[in-house]
Amino acid sequence: MRKTGIKLLTMALISVFLLNGCKKHGHGLLAEEITTLEITFTPVEDSPVKLGTLPDPTVFIYRVIPGSDPEREITGPNIFRDLNYTYSIRFLDETNAPEDIIDLTEDIEAEGAEHLVCFEEIGSSTIVVSNQNEDINEKTLGTTGNIIFDEAGARTLKVLLKHEPNKNAANPCNTGSTDIEASFDFDVVIPI
Amino acid sequence: MYIIKTILVIAIWLSVKTVMAQEPCNFIIEGYVIDEHDNQPLTNANIIVAETGYGCVSDAKGYYRIEGICEGINTLICSHVGCESITVVLNVKENVTFDFLLEHHAHLLEAISITARKINTRASASMNLINRQEIERNVLSDFSEFLSTVPGVKTLRSGSNISKPILHGMSGNRIKLIYNEISIEDQQWGAEHAPSVLLSNSEEIQVIKGAGTVKYGSDAIAGAIVASPLPIPKGEKFSTKIYTLAETVNALASLGFNMKSSFKKNESMGWNLGGDFASNGDTHTPRYFQNNTGARRYNYHFSWGQRKSNLNYRLDYQHLYRETGILKFAHIGNVSDFVRAIESDTPIIQYPYQYRIDAPRQQVHHHIVSGTFNYILKNDINLKATAAYQSNHRREYDIRRGGRSALPSLQMHLQTNLIDLEMVDFKKDKFKTNAGIQFQQQYNYNNPRTLVKPLIPDFRTYQTGLFVVEEILMDKVNFELGVRYDYMKQNILFYERVGGKDTTYSDNNSYHNFSYNAGVYWKLREHFYIKFNTGTAFRNPHVSELYSDGLHHGAAIYEKGNADLGTEKSLNNSLELAVEYPKVRFKINTYHHHFFNYIFKSLEGVIPTIRGTFPIFGYRESKATIMGSDVDLEIFPHKYVSLQHSADYVLGWIGKSKNNLPEIPPASLSHSIAFRYPIEGKKIKEFHTSLKVETFFKVQNTLNIVRADSLISLSNDEIQQLINQSGFLDFTAPPPTYTLLNWESGFKLDTKSGRMEFLAGIKNLTNKTYRNYLNRFRYFTDDAGINFYIKTVFHIFNH
């Protein structure tokens, strides 16, 4: 019995170092990640102000590629006071741009029940948001909607994408965790 | 301050005086001295009471009888020619019958417990010992929380379910955890990684405070916690123990068992089998539930082995599983969410009680397979060999987009192999030599299926250590001298995506380290001893400290390693003074650690991401000092009553700047009174009740408080300037002083089929609302409220 014990122990001692053999592996691709928020403001005819010809859409872009500094771009004409805009938001993965740009907007809209778009104006509150799209539970999602800027002047608008907010809360934008936080400085001008 | 000290000294002196004056010394201790191996009586064994020096010699039947024993603590030393002496500490309240089981070499073989007790009394390091009786009452409790009952041991928490021990104000990679002679390797670098130690299979736990010995090598800067497993049963019949525990604060239910037996055909051979499981839901604080703090766990172990007079071996296997929910309030997206969370007194959203565990959560499997082997050569040299394989598989699940919450966002598999060879030479009376060689190989693998960049890279390490400890044992003085050499090689494999392409590259580090320690135990007077220990200790930087790079979503911080870190080295001094009278025991341990380069994490900048801005916690090294004191006073004013008081205080600062170190425990005070009433000749054997009052003070040496949202408006240079001017940063002021009351009562019951022990108690009796500075989730939530619990231990004999 004693010999058996010693044998067993010796075997255990040897096998312990053999058990942990080498494993070769390489890491696969990373999951797509949102790097870019793009919000397009398109003027509509039915507005408190009437313009002869409607201006072109204005596009705000906020992009953070991991390892680089954040970039903000505003293209198109100025935002006009009291003009009714429709807005639509796109979420992109531009890690491998320009070869490979992945549009994640559809994914996020498909799982809309766990997302919410929030607008915050820093220092003032002069925007009116309406007509936002909804998730499958008929709760606000907000990737599209209407927006009017009430006052002219320098503005800072913050656009947030919330993950797992409590849409039944009094202020759903104060709940959940933040997946995107993008702020833009721009001017609202009076149409002539 | 001086006046308080003086009053304290006088008070202690007076109580010692009064207690000594009342002492009745008319008890008797008697029994037999028997050879454990063949049950033959041992003649001419010496039995001495250390406190009085009285003693006697066993007669032809092995019988001994000592009269005039004083009430209280008596230390009996039994020795016999050719046997190492056994020391037993008895708390005498009545006449005692005690049989000594001696065996030639027995002490060397099995009784880590006996050797430990020897070390406990005569080693130069400060030590506390927890015996099986105490462990058994807490078998189903959390390991770190149970250890914190030892004076000077604190707990670092990440919510209610994850905790790890703190010694001398340090934790994690600065405490060595040894279980069954094996260094536990379970990703201990992470604050939210709880240690994988099984209480149900622990016979005894030694808490060694401070780097008292070179034996444990790297990572034992703040001390070591050494747990020995249940011994292999020898000549024992089959018996079973069943443990239960129920708690109200989180609806915890837990059940455990231990079975053991020797083989009928070969009584020196035996086995142990045990296991337990526990399950709980959300923890209740006085005002709300901590959402998503449920936990599940199961453990089991099996041991088989043999204990003979000169040969002793065992094989062990154990598996620990834990699944733990992470507090929902602590899951935040960015600094704005964080500010909102910490500025609200109560969590912004509170959900009702839930038993289920959702993401974020973590899951850990830890397996240990080991073999230990002891052999005594004819010339009293004890050879020990240990080999072990450990597998630690950790999965962390975050709340993820795109239906990926079921996919772990971190999945690491850490495998460790180790072989220890050790020699203990007892052959000379006055010298004891302990030498050993240790090999360890480790491999960390990140599973790529997480689709997330790993927080720490893959790595392999190879370590070798050699040590010699020489002890000189004299009548009243022991000297101890140890030297050690270590070599370690790290091979790190990185993964990076540059310009849309996946690339891998590797890096190598190697470290050579020498360390030493020297200590003395000196029994100055009959009831008074001094221990002094000085030495160096070291710790190689962990891969997490060198190369971490990523977002810690749960904590809303970005962690960044520092590849320039060197080996952390320290010079440690510890002094212990102890007075031990039968009715009063007093111990003060003072320590000082000087670090040549203390590696720590601190807030050092901010990083913008698409989610918003995050604070960066980077690793840096700097000269540092940690010093403090633990005081422990026990008084036995009446044969049924005992009082215990303890206090501790730690300070830590950086080099010359005197900037306070982060995460240094607050000062604390604890008082308890216990009443233990033995009952003769009834089914109920003993009744006891105790009350404990613990006060945790507000941390005085605060860091520089800065609001997270004002921090992100600063540039990284401005943040660095702020640190240089006024010290390290924290987001909120430390929580205020609080006092907790705990009560426990119990009794023992003998029945025909076995013995039962019932315990019932209340933790946080006053349902106090408080936050614990050492809880990393103190920013988000209050701590647990009032908790009623019931514990039982059934010992079923087999007739």
C-alpha cells in the first residue's frame, strides 16, 4: 500500500508539469464599437418661418477613434432660428476607415428598447424636440424626430445615447449608463 | 495624547494587579501520556506548566497529576525523550482531564498545527492563530470577513460579496496566501477578485503579520495567511459533520458537510470528503436594496492519504465556484453618470429585491490538484515535497450592446504549476535548519471570443526560489536568520490593432532578487516577552501593473500600466511586546515598512472616448512609508466572563512630500464581552453569549477631494500640477465615523447520535446606516443593515 502511495505521488508530481501543455492561439477580431455620431438636420417646409428656398441640410459629426484625439465637424449652412428641422442620427464604426465603415444605426434601432437619445443644452434651454421615433414598446427612442431652435446666439448642444435607461422614470435621461456623449458648439442665426 | 497613554497604562496595570490578587489556585490537571502510534503509556514524560514552572513526571501507566493550578490560561508543555515537546494552552475554569498523545516524530509529520503553535509562541514574527473550533463555527462564512475577527486584519470590499484581507494596510499582491503548502494563484491583483480559499477544509489558519520570514518569498511584504487542511484521519471511525447557515440581510441559505474515515484494513490510511453551497439575493441596507448583489457558490474537496511514523503523504483535489452580481448602481457609463451617482444620497433608481443575478456579474472556477509528501530520515531530517496544479478561470460579464451581455467581456484562464522541495533538520537540540527550493510556472490566457481588447495581456512566468532559515533555540531566547534568492522571467504577449490590422508582439522581463530577515524572541521575565524582526522583502511588478490598458466599466476608470516599473523592495521592522498572565493577556505590535519604490495606482489624468471622458488611473512608484500599531488586550475577570479590547492605527505616506497614500485603512476600536457558562451532567453542555462593539473612525489623513466633473475640464498637465501641490486625488470625502453592534449566543447539545451546536446572532444590531471607507462601492451605496443569522453544526458519530 505504501509503495502504491509513493508511485501515485510520483506520477502526480510528473503529470502536474505535463498537464499544462502549450496552447497556441491568435486573437480574433474585436467587436464593432461605435466611434462616430453623425446627426443631420434637414429643414422642412412646414415651419414658423417661411423661407424662399429651403437651405441644405446641416451635419454635425463627433468622432473618437481609440488612441486619437476627438474630432468635431460641422458641415453645411448655419442652423436657423424658428426653422423646423427633421433630424436623424447615424452611429458608425470608423476604426478601419476609410476602407471599412460599419453603420450600426440599424442594430441600435433594432434593440431600441434598451436605448434612448437625449438632448441637453448647456447653459440654456431653447430647443423644442417633438415627433421622436419609438421603440417596440412605444416608448421614446429618439434616433429621428423634429427639432426647433427658439433663440439665436452661441449654443452648446450635447447629444447622448443612453444604454438601459429606465424609460418609466420621471427623467429617463438621468438613468442608465452613457454609451455616447458628444457636444457641439455652434451658432443659431436669424434668417434674413 | 500623553495623558491618555498614561491613563491607559495605569488602567492596565491596575486591572492586572486586581486580577492577579483574586486568582484561586486550587485546580487539578490530570491525564495520561500515550504513544499515539501504538497506544502504549509513556513513562517519564515531563509535564510543566509554563506560567508557574510547576510540573511532574508521568508514572509507569503514563498517568500524571498537577495540583495547585490557577484559574485562567495555563500553558502545558509535555516532553519525552526522543519526542519533540507538545505545547497546549488550556483556559482552566475547573479541574481538567487532558491526555497527551505523543509519538516519535509525530510533531514533524502531521502537526502543522503543533509546529505552528511552537512558532506561534517563539517565532520572531507577529502571529495569530485560528483553530478548527473557531473555523467550524464559521465554515460557511466569507473567508476575508472571518479573518477580520483577528485584531489588525481588515477587509477590502467591492460591494457585499467580494472581499479580500488587508494586513498592515496592504492587500492583494502584497499578501501571500498559502493553503495546504500551496501558494494560491487566482488573479489576486484585482481589487474585485476574492481569494479562493476553502474554510470547510481548513484545520487551522495562521495570520502572519508583516514580512516575518523569507520562507514565503515574493509577495509576502505585508504578511502571509497560511491555512492547513484537515489532517488525514488515522485510526478513526466514519463520522460526518453537517453545517447550516441562514441570514436575513440577503436571504442567504447555505449547507455544508464534511465526512471522514480511516480504512478498516489499514488504520494509518484515511480520507476526507466535504462540500458546501450557498445562495443569496440582493443585500438590504437600512434604506434600500443593493440591486444585483446576489451570489451563488459551491465548493467540494477530497483528500486521501496515509500517516505513518516516518512517512506521511496526501493527495488533494478541490474545486471552488463563485458567481457574483456586481452592484447595479456601480455600473456607470462615464464621468457625468459617475458624478450623478455619487452626488445623490440614495441611488437614483432603486429596483425591488431580486434573487436573480444579472450583468454585470463575474464567475470564477478555481481547481487545485496537489500531492504532498513527508518523509523522515533516520537522522531526524524531515523531507517535504509538494506539487500542485491550479486552474483559475475567470469570466466577467458586462451590460453590453448588441445582445452580447451573455458573452463575457473578460475571460482569463490562469494556470499555475508549482513544485516545492523542503528540508527541516531537527537533529540538533538547539539548531533547527529549514531549507527549500521552489519552482513555479504560470500561464495566463485571454480568450479572444470576448471580442474585447484584454485588460491585461497574455503572459507566461517562470520562477525559482531558494531559501535557508536557521533557528537557534535557547532557554529564554530564540534567534532566527534567513536568506533567500529568487529568479523570475516574464514573457508577455501583446495584441494590438494598428491601422485596422491585428498584430501581436512580445516582451521579456527578468528579475533577480536577494532578501534576508533576522529576528529574535526573548522571554525577558516569566510573563513577559519581546519579539523583534527586521528584514527586506520584495515583489516583482505584476503584469497588470506593467501593462494594463483599458476601461474598467464598473468603476468608470481607465487603467493604464507603466512598463518602467521595477521590483518593489522594502525594509521592514516589527516589534511586539506581550504580557501573559493567567487572567490578563496584552500584546502590542508596532511595525514600520520603508519602501524604496512602492508601486501604487493613482488618478493622473483624463482620457476622452466616445462614451465621454474618463479619469485615468496610472501606476507609479515612489519612496513610501507605512507604519502602524495593533493592540490587543484580553481580561478574564471571572471564570465565566472574558473581555477583549483591540485597537489599530495605520499611516501611509509618499517619500518626502508626505502626501497620504490612497486606500489606507481607518483607525478602529473593538470591545467585546463574552459570557460562557459550562453545564455539568445535562444534555445542554455549554451556553454562551457575547456582545461586540466596533468603531471605525473617519479617515483623518484624507486625500485631496476633487469633483469628477471639474477634473475633466482640466488638462493632464494641470492635473499633475494639482497632485504635486496638494496630494493624491479622490472624488468624495471619506465617510464619517460609525459604530456597529454585534451580538451572538449559542449552546451545545449532546444526544445519543452526536453533538450539536446552535448559534444565533445579530449583526449591525442598531440597523445603522453607514458607509465603509474600505468598500470600493462606498461612492454608490450604504453598507448592509441589520442581519439576523442562525448557524448550526451537527457532529454525527457512527457507533
